[in-house]
Amino acid sequence: PVANNNMGILYLQQGRPKEAIQFFKKAIDSDKNYDIAHRNMAAVFYQLAKQASDDVKKADYNSMARQSIQRAMEIAPTPASMLAFARMQLKDGDFDGVLGMVEKLDAILPANKDVYQLKKLALEGLGRF
């Protein structure tokens, strides 16, 4: 799965998300529990959602991104997946959820600037900053 995942990353970096999806799917097909491919799939869908001009497609891509990152979190709640999940929660306006994830991340990654940035944005969203 690693080679297919790496190919997906290369295509994503080249701005070719459709090809990236194909390789991330191959990585997942060869190992359903390969959390990194699920997380990368979420990144592709999130990128496609940002680029979508159609609100229905945007919602569909966001839903697929959520499903992918949730699957990655089920397999292995790594700091990278937790950060991605918290960013998605922030985008969805789930500021309390972000703060809960930030608390977990702070125990794993103390003094991490990304964690503090998420906390600041969540507190701002709640009107507490």
C-alpha cells in the first residue's frame, strides 16, 4: 500500500486529484487498515470541496472527506489524523469538538503551534478569546 499511497501523494502535489484518488483507493484496497491512505484520501476530498463551484458537489466532497478522516481515526488516532479531524471540526463549526481534540493533542504534542492555533480559532468561534 505504501507505493500506491506515495503515487497518490505525487499526483496530489501535481494538482491531479482524480489520479491521486485512484492510487489512494489502491492503497486502501490492498490494506483496509492503512490509516495514512485514508487520511490522504480525506485531504484530496477536502481539496476538491474547496475547488467545487457546485454546492451539491462541495457537500458531497466534504462528506467523503469526513468519512475518510473518521476512518483514519478509527484505525489509528495518530497526531496527524487528530489534527486533520480537528481542522474538519473547525470547518464544520464544532468548536467544542475542536477543544476536546486539542486537549488530547496537547497531551501528545505539548507546545505545538498547530494545536495552539486550532485552540485559538475554536475559542474565537465560541466568543471566548
